[in-house]
Amino acid sequence: MFQIPRGTRDFASEEMQKRNYVEGLMRKTFQSFGYREVQTPTFENLELFTAKSGDTIIEELYSFKDKSERDLALRPELTAPVIRFYVEKLQMEPKPLKLFYFGNCYRYDRPQKGRYREFKQAGCEIIGTDTPEAYAELIALAYEILKNAGLKNIKLNIGNLTILSSLFASLKLSKDQQKYLTPLIDKSMFDDVQKALEDFGIAKSISEDFVQMLQNSDIKQLMKYMKDDENIKNEMAKQEEIMKLLKDSFKIKNCQLKMSIVRGLDYYTGVVFEIEAPSLGAEKQLCGGGAYELVKLFGGNQTPTAGFAIGFDRTLLALETENYKFPTFKLDVYVIPVNQEMVPKSLEIVQTLREQAINVDIDLLRRGIGKSLKYASSISSKRAIIVGPKELESQSVTIRDMKTGEQKTVKIKDIVEFLK
């Protein structure tokens, strides 16, 4: 007996109903913000991902050689493919360019709750603008997608890597020391951060204050660490404007400035953010993104880029944790031919109903009426249409309400009007 590969899943029809429903809500929100959908290949040249993340990422990839010995890889995420697509074909499009996407991704991770080797990702990129309102709208879009999907308890945390670099500089930390601290901060290992700072010669009182500031930041608190640098002052003003727009214009009250949001990837620059669902525990991050630089690396003309990715599977898990009531699929009509002679007319009725966008199924096993009605009930059909010889003589059928059991004789020409 064949078994499913480790880290992958099968989805029954009930689960697909949930997934399609949530994807539809997300797609609608993307489009309401002026984003247009794109799609890229499931596999790309391996070099696309190593150029972005370094050779160490190969251990996490499903990489392979094709029959012409080309190095390829199943995509581990969708930002790099979309930016490759932009550089290759979309650079002359009017700016800003707003692109969104859904797609399966593949990583050779250790499978666990909320983490799979094949998973679905939703996300977007905005290309060609870096104004505070562009960043605020991008962050608001991510927040609105998750709220519109049905989540009640989510938290938005916003950081800024340019400001964080200035904070590191205020402590006179070397590049190697900063590189050592960043993954610790990214994993919220604040005790280790403080210990490392003290090992680097930072006084305990300063390191304690610094670690506290990383977790709970505000603009005024950050100012005492800032040097008299015009660029940093501009970045601080920009960050303050983004926060104000989110709270006042987009009415997002549940957002916090946290310098501990670093995203842990070298290509991010400036504003970064994450959205989490506390109900999920350790694996609570649903969304992450921010400003980044990849266009020039991929051979394009330098232009501002920002975006985010949403863990689709983890979002479904968060909704289930919150006991979200998903709508269930119900068949509109189940058609039952009383005997074999009634099959052609029954199929004709089925086709007419389907042409009117009515969801219809028909008995294909030549069961009796009793068993067919029992089956119609088991698949939650709203109504059953019984096609019998007696009714057919008067060009009629019997329509049964499967919930109440009430039956009515209806002319065939009036079925559509009766059902609608």
C-alpha cells in the first residue's frame, strides 16, 4: 500500500471547501486594495534562490538536476520568483506595481504542527514606491486580509532595520557582533541577547535597558539612542508617520512598535513587520514582510520594493483554534429517476438546471427511491427531484424538501423558477 510522503497532506472535500472559502476572502481583499494576481512556475533555476539566500539554503530545498543537467529547485517561497518575473518582463509597467499571488511552496523542514514540507503561501509585492503611505497601506492590507478571513485575535508588530542598525551603532557594536545578535533577537532569545551584550563589554544597566527597549519600543524612547544624523532623523519621522497612518487612517489600534522584529534575512531593509495569532502558541507567526532589496541583485534597475507573505495553512489552523464556523457546502438538488426509462429525461433536467448555475447531482447507481433519498440526505442535498412515469405524463416532477419532507408536484418548465 502506498503512503503519502512525510510532511505532506491530503485534503478531503470538506477541507477543500474551507480552504477555497478562505482563499476567496483573501483574494477579494487583495483586489479591493488594487492588487492584481500573478502566477510563477512551481520550479525555478536553483541559482535564483541561492543568489537571494546563499548556498546554505540548498539544505532546505527540494533541488534536482533535469535531463539536461540543469540545476533546478521547487520554490521554497514566492518573493524571489515574482521579482524574477518583474525584472524579466514587467519593468516597463506603470508604477507602483501591485502584484499578489497564491501558490504551493516546498521546504525540507522537520514536519510539526503548522509547519509542512509542502505548504500554501499567499502574498504580495508593491514595486516602485517607498512613501510612508505605501508602507502603511501594505501593512494595513496584511492586517485586513487576516481580519476579513475571520480571525479575531491577532497582533501586529512593526520594526525598522535602519533604526535598529543605528541602535547597534550607538552601542559601538561591530558588524560581526551585530550579525551574532540578529538571529537571537529574531528568535526572541532576549536573555541570550543581554548576556552577549555584556560579553561584548556593554554595562549591565545599559544592556538591560537596551533589551527592554527591543521588546517595547516607542519613538521617544528610541531618540535617546539616536546620533545626530539627518538620515536617521528622516527614518524616525517616516516610521512615526507610518504608525500614525495605521492608527488614525486605517483604524488599526492593535499595532505595536518593536525593534525586535528583524525578519532574520539579509535582503530586508527599513520597515519590517509581523502578524501573529497568540492562540497558536510557539508557532504563532501568520505573516511577515517589509521593505527589501532584490531587484538589482536579479539584474534589474534599482527601485523600491516591499511585500509580505501569509502562511495560508497556519491561518486555517488559527481559525480552527478560534472555533471559526466555516460555511458548509450543500447540494441544491439531487435528481432521482424512478426507473431506467426515466434516465434520459432526468439527465435533460439536470443539464437545464446546471445551465442556470444550480448545483445538481443525479443517481448513477439505479437505486430505488428509498435508498436514493437516504443518499441525498447523507450528502446534505437541500431538495430531491423525483422523475417518475406518472408525473412525466403531465410534464411534471415531484420536488421534495429534504429538511421538512414536504413534497410538491411542479411542471418541468417551472422547476428553475420554483428552485430559485
